[in-house]
Amino acid sequence: MSRIGKNPVTITDGVNITVRPANVVTVKGPKGELKQTVDRDIKVEVKDGKVEFVRPTDQIRHRAMHGLYRSLVNKMVKGGTEGNSKKRELVGGGMKGANQGNVVAVGLG
């Protein structure tokens, strides 16, 4: 995952990112606010409209966390602007599906 961690996260318009001293990253966007505590070994830097993650060594543990926290913060930025949605597709025969609000009811028939 180290290659993922090397890519900076681009901050989109309307999103504000802050990093507290305890390595807590806060993302505020039009859809809400999200927080993530980053491991103390990984350094988080916000500059020039991008978030960069720096690992102290090339240990396997640091490389894995480097990519993990970059991916999590990237998803937080997307979630703060676009929100979260899931699309499902019913496949099969002999079943009927009906959409009732946010719930899909499936029955035999």
C-alpha cells in the first residue's frame, strides 16, 4: 500500500481539513463532519490544497498504515462532499422485488 500513500489527497471546494496535535484529522464538508485518529507514527501535513502522509521508516507496518490512512481520509473527503449511497441489483428468477422507500422488499411469488 505504500504507493497509495505517496499520492496526496486533493481537497475539493467546500471542504475544510484540520489536524489536531493528537493526530486527529477532521474533515468538514457540506454533507457533514467526519473524524479519524491517525497513528502517531504517520505524519499528516495539509498544504497547498492537498493532504500528504509521511511515514518515518520503510517497515512493513508503517508502509501499510501509510496507505490505509491515505485511503481513509480520501474517502472522508468524498463522503463530506458527495455523501454515501449504495446501488443494488436483484438478479435471479422466481423472486419479486419492490422498492419501499430506502428498503427493498423481496418476496416469493
